Amino acid sequence: MDLTLFRPLLFPLLLTTLCALHSTHATPMTDSTTNTTVSVRLVGPDGQPGPVVSSPRVIKTDAEWEKQLGPATYRILRAKGTEPAFCGNLLDNHKEGVYFCAGCGLPLFSSGAKFNSGTGWPSFFQPYAKENITELRDSSFGMTRTEILCARCGGHLGHVFEDGPAPTGLRYCLNSAALVFKDKDEVKKEGAADAK
């Protein structure tokens, strides 16, 4: 039997299985940094990234995060879980706007960088602003990957891989539960309010 015919089906199944294991064995993340501020870019009045500004880190107890986020989002954003492939509510979102951190509201990814990777998770080829993302080496489950976190609250967003499209060649693979989408009109209103 030629198994190459089943290869497109096996990859998502393997990813879903690994993600289920990852979320089952996830441990809550703690912030060990001593800096109380971080340099990030907020939304400018035109809806684009504004200048680099100093913003207070968002640091809360596990109990405070779980109360704010609810158990399902807490499992992803704070306990480093992964939602099953093809199940996230933002996977097929094609509206124009910006994806913000579900924990602290930092702008993370723009719809202009979103693409269909076929992996089952929302994918982007670049962040809204490089300052807003932190990357960490992740060697869990016998794999070496690069974990991506929100720079302001340390929330787990997903992973970045080097198999994305031009111009960056990167694929930021995200959990829908870690994000809140705002359309372009909401983004411009937020940028105008931040500018005041």
C-alpha cells in the first residue's frame, strides 16, 4: 500500500495529537523578569504601528489570570496549551483588522500578514511589530521549536516556523484563543484614543 497518498491527512493528525499531549502536560507560566516595563508599539492614529513606547508589564497571579480569561483561554494563554487543529474561531477570519493579545490587549498581528497555511491554525508571516513578540526556545516533546509570547504579559501565543511565504519565509502559528480580533474601524478608533 502506498502511504504517500495519506501524507496530507497524517500531518494534521500528528499535529493534533502532539498538541493534545502538550496541552495535557502544560504547566502554568511564571514571569521571572524583574523589569516592570517593556518597549512595544501600540496602534497609531492611522491604525498602523506607532512609535516605540515604554509600557508597564502586565503581571498577575494565576488565579487573577484564570478569573479574567476563563478556564479554556487560561489553558492556552497562561498554561501553554494548544487548541486542536481546525477548531479555532479565527482560523477562517478574512476581515481586515488587527489581532490583539487576549490577555493584555497588545496588538500582535495584522490581517495583511495572514495567510492560509493549511495547518489548521491562524498563520501570519510577520508580527504587527517585532517589539510586541518575544521568542523562546522550546524543546518540549522531543522537538526543538521557537515559542512566541506576548511581550507585555508573557502570554503563550503559539510557535514560529521557517516554512512560511515570502517576504519573510516565516509562519507564526497561533492559537485563536490567545487572540482578540478588532476590525479596521475599531483599530483606528483605538489608535485615535491612544494618541490623545
